[in-house]
Amino acid sequence: MKLDILAIGAHPDDVELSCAGTLLKEASKGKKIGILDLTAGELGTRGSAKIRAEESAASSKILKLDARENLAFADGFFTIDHDHILPIVRILRKYRPEIVFVNAPEDRHPDHGRGSKLALEACFYSGLLKIETFDNDKLQQAWRPKQVYHYIQDRFIKPDFVVDVSDFADKKIEAIKAFKSQFYDPNSNEPDSPIAVENFFEYLRGRMAEMGRYILCDYAEGFVNSRPIGLESFDAIR
């Protein structure tokens, strides 16, 4: 299956928290969308890898993803090297996405910045003819996405552009809440975390509203370019 957009996250829920509204909007236009999680999130303050896998499946149904895969890299300890770049290259060549979303270039969690750089390098190497990868013993063809964009996560980064997701904010929140082990539960005895506070979803809507203010809409999601964007015309810019 060929995807139009592949969103890559260091942990299950990274993509949902940051750019699920944009994925939903593009899917509503008939685009094929998918998510690649690099780790199972086994070091998360709450829950477990097994629970996160179940929650990922539930979120995927809400988002109506065309594909979702998990490379099961070591949470917190994956590195930028041959053994971690090639599995991502195989996924890129398998799904041949036109656009790739990756983690923020720097963030509170070290995995986010490292995952971002790892994915960026994989997108480059995926286009090199002399790097050979195989899928079910079949030689894959080289593929490089047209563009790679960083979504914005915990720390504020001034966006290079924002996407109006006002019509998809509620469905985005629904997909995020599928990861219920990660968020506030008054009956839980698990430790607190920055996303497990009672007002977290107010903050999340506030961040989307802040991004929306740039283009005078209710809610938006922000992105940072990895390189300059080419435009056919200025007609679509708000």
C-alpha cells in the first residue's frame, strides 16, 4: 500500500498528541495516512508496553489509519546508527509516502529530538540507490519523500506554518484519550507525569488555539520545515 503521509513518532501517542488533527483532515480528502512508532513506550511513567499496544490499536481505529507499524526500538536508548536507520528505510520504501511528519527537533523528552534526527537521516538514506533493503526477500526500490516536516510537541517552537484543524479537534482528542493509561485518573495510584495532570486537555486545546490564532481559526497544529517549501502559487496561503 502506498501512503500519502507517514507520521513517525518516538513513542506511541507522540503523533496523536501533536498532529492527529492534520492526519484526520488529510484523510477526509481521500489521502492515505499511516503512523510508524519507533518504540513501544515501555519506559513511560504510567502503563506498560502491552497496554500501550492495545491503546495504539484503539487510537488507530478512531483515526481510521491505513497502516500502523512499531519497530520496537529500545525506549530511551535507541541510537542513530546503521541498525536503527535501515528498519526505517524499509518502512519508507514499503509505503513510499509523499510527505513524512517527524518528532520536534528538540523537546523535553530526549527521545523526541533524537527520533527526529534518526527519521530525517532515514528519509535521506532511503533515496540512495546503493543502499539495499529487502521486503519478504524482494529487493526494495529507493524512495525519498518530497518533504519532511517536524510537528511541535511539549516545548513551544514558533511554527513555520500551521494547519487549520478546527473541524477535527474533537476527533483528535478522542484518539488521544484512547491512551487512557497515560492521563489523569482520580482512581489511579500510578505516579504523576506532565501529561497526567487534571487540566492537561485544557492545555492541549490551548496550544491548538494558540496555533490557530496565527490564521484566525479556532484550532490549528504547527509544523517546522526541515528545508524550504516549494509553492506552485500563493493562492492557498492564509
